[in-house]
Amino acid sequence: MKYSTILIDADDATLIHTTNIFKRLPDLNLVSSYREVKSALGQGTVFNPNLFLVDIDDADNRKSLPEFAKIFPKAIVVGIMSKWDADKAFESIRGGAIGCLLKPFSGEDILDGVKIFSRGVRHTKPRSFSFFSAKGRSGKTTLIANLALSIVRQTGDMVAIIDADLQFSDMAIFFDVEPMMTVVEATRDIKFLSPIRLNAYFLPVAENIQLLCGPKRLEYSELVDVESLTAVVRMAQTLFHYVLIDLPSGVSAFSTNMCEIADTVFLCGMLNTGFEIHHIQRTLPMFEMWEQYGKQLKVVLSRVDDRQKLDIERQLNHKVAAVLPNEFLMVSAANSGKLKNVMNYENLLSQKINTLAGEIIHAH
């Protein structure tokens, strides 16, 4: 596809650079440039553009982005910035940009960016979800993998899974993949990455689902710090509509910090004995100081049926978002730890996960 492009940037060096790179690629044509967004919105229609490169370091440009969809409904808007800033990127995507590039960019960066940013269907602002459990064997891995499949099935959106269960990550085993790069390399390199460069660290594992695998060796977990992982998550949100984060079991500074950056936290538990309810009761107070405690924290319990739900809610004094029956063999191959190839939507567990996915999708 050929792109008739308008550049909006007050920096002369960016104009000269963009003009030069466009001369070398037949699929890119710079039809006009403007120093301010108002001029582009008023005069740009005569050029029939289908791609805008907009400097989003400028606050006025970011505020004007919703106007592009009204005046140029068939055009793509890509934000450009001199230094990565997640807040500016999120504001721009909410305003209608499909993604962001860092200066200086190449023509190939533009074409790759448009291709990557245009994947799937972006219905609302990007959202992230952390999955946390007080103790191990909570069903988190099975839940996350099948939620991702169900979200894609219902929306066609792009979903990322980040395996941040650093010491005992097993999402790669679950999807039967062998990663070249993991969360270790992504966090190591994040200060030097742009969104389209970060995309290469994720491994496609299913249609519209990509996985950033956990460390290959237990001792590598010490190489991942929460600040760098936070930066990875925030940048990933500009690439994917949903980011699902698998966290280590147990309360730690790492887990609580990763919970705090998520839009929603799923506190997961699998009821094997009577102790699991007690563990969740002890865990809940650490979240109670949150302003949106009731909405931001969701309790999901496995090996529970609907008849037990009300009694458990009374014990916890907290609403249970979902109860999942003991049918995990239906969606995972327990002998190998791998996900089954096809999610069977006829069994009760899959139906429950499908319902929970629908609630996630429609919660704004």
C-alpha cells in the first residue's frame, strides 16, 4: 500500500530528515508538511492523505488528535516523539493515534510501525491485568492462557502475555515454545527500545496472541528489576490492547508494585483444602488502601461451584468475580503441562472463562 503522508512538526531538522527518507521508498510520499496541527486540519484535505505523522511532544497536537478522525476518517495517525514518554503515548492513542515512533525514524520504521500498530482491532484504551496469588497452585497459568484465547475470539484485539513469574515461569511450556529472548533481555534493553523494537521480544503463540517469556534459568530472575519491567509493560500497552501479567506467588515488593501499575488485579486461588480461603483473607488487606479497591481487585477461585460462591463471599467480605469448576483437564494437558490445541467452549470451565473475558472486554 502507498501512503500519501502529511508531516506535522515544527522542527526543521525532522522535516529535512523525513523528506530525505521518503525519497528512497516508493511506498511513501510526503505530500505536505505543517508546523502546527490547525493548518493541517484546515488545508490538508486537498492532498487526500491517508497517513499523518504528528509530533506528540507538542501538547496542542495531542489535544487535537480526535479531530483527525472526524476530518480524515480513512487516514492513519502515527505519533512521533523525540524521547519515549509513556504518558504522552497513552494520551495520543486515546486520541486516535494507532501508535508512536521515536525520532529519528527510518522509512522502514514507518512502514513496520503502521503494520504492527494496525494489528487487530483497538476498541478502547489499552489495559493491563496482573494475576496474583497468595500461594502456588492457584490455576493462574491456565486462566491467563485461556482468557487470552477467549478475548481474541470475542474481539480480534491483540493480546500480550508477560510471564513475570520470574523464578518458576512456565508459560513457554504451556504454549510449547522455545524463546530466543525473554523478559530478562527486554528489561535489560528497555531504555534503548522503541515500541516497534520491543515487539521483536514477544513470541507469537496463537492468532493475535504474543508472549514475552520468563527467564530460562532460575538464577536469571535476579536480573529483572521492577522499574525496568514497569517500563516494558507500559510500552507494551502501546503495542497490544490487552496486557496480561503472570506474577509470582506470595507477597513481595516486586508483586505488589506490579499489581499497583495494573488497571485490574486478579487475586487467584485454587481451593484444595480449607487453608486457601484463610490465605486470601490475609492477603486482601494489602489492597484495601486502593481508592478503587472494590473495582480494581477481582477475586477468582478455581475448583469451586456456584453453590459455594455466596458463602465464600461472606467469609471474605468481598465479591468473588468468578468461580471456576474443577475441569482443568479440559483445557490443559496435565501430563505435559501444555495447553490443548483447541479450547472446547462446550465444557463448563471454558464457558466460565469466556464469560469472565466478556466482562473484561466490556468493563471501561
